[in-house]
Amino acid sequence: MKQYKDPTKNAVRNVLEPALAEKGFVRSKEKDFFRIRGALLDNIYFGFGRWGSEVIYIYYSVHLVEDPVTSIDTYNVGGRLSASWFPKDHEAAIESARKILKDIEKSAMAWFEEVDSVEKLEGAWYDSGSTSAFTAIALNDLGRARIYLADSIARKAPLIYESGYPGWRENESGIDGERVEILQEALEAIDTGKIDSWKEKVRDKKLSKLGI
């Protein structure tokens, strides 16, 4: 077991990482851990405080592997834990890490067991736009996916004219040009019968970006 000078890093590498690895998680960045379950991607992130803070926030969430637009940093389908963290020395940090594992087992792992399918992910995610389009693709409900994609591409956003009169304009505020292109690629893949190759491309790109 390699020992690290920094107590926090040492506790992450020698306590948290091995325990999560037993559950199928792989470390991506220093404090990010991911696990693939078919079409689902589980994430546990440790938000350590700065400047000697004695609080840690643990974010856990479920995502779709083949969703090219929803940020992996969101935890809409998940939650957050807070726990004590004492990084002053190695012994204190390791003891804190061991206590954290109990909280993870009780809350995060229980949540992952509850959200164990794309159907349950969709039920826990309140969105009728692009995210629902990608869950529909994962469920092979391409007709519904097409409707959601077309709706997301055409989404309008509020505009206040100089006169103060409210109006509407296309593709502003929350859906930029790059995102529109991604949605259009998915829509084209459905229309041309190339959805499987699209899914493979999206999956490979995401996992490569995460380094897992």
C-alpha cells in the first residue's frame, strides 16, 4: 500500500478507492468515481472543503452512459451527504474515511439499488426535453425519442424587446448551437436507421473523456 504525504489523498487512495473498487467503481479524477451498469452510469464525488474545513460533501448520482448533453456534474437523480472530515493527520483522515463508507453504503448504494434500470431513471428525472429523449433511445422507444428531440431543437426562449414587450425567439438561453448540432445528430441517426452506431460513438466518447 503506497503512502501519500497528503492525509486526504492518502485516505482517498488507501481507504475509499479500494472499498469502492469492490463495488465496481473506477476512479476518474482525484475525487470522482464511476461505475457502469449497462446503460446506467453511477457517480460518487467527494467534495472536500478547503483551508482545513472539517466538512465533506458526498454527491451521488445516476446518469445515462449514452447521453451526450446532460452534464455529469449534475446530481438531479441522486443526492448529497455531508459528513465530518478531519484531514489534520493521516490517522484522523483514515478514521473519517472509514466512517464515510458507512454513510455511502446506507444512502448512496441504497439509492443505486433503487434506480436500477433506465425506466426508474426516467421516473426519477423530471424532464421532458433532451434528457427524456436519450432515455427513450436507451429504451429503444425511437418514436418518442424523435418527438422529444424535435421539441428540444425547436425550443423557444423568452425575449424582452427594448420596448419592454415580452416575446420569443429561437434557440437562446440554455440551448446553444453546439447542443443543437448534437441533438440533430441523434435525430438524424434515428431517421437514417443508424442509432446503434450513434450510441456506440456517444458511449466511447463519454468513457474516453472520463478516462474509464
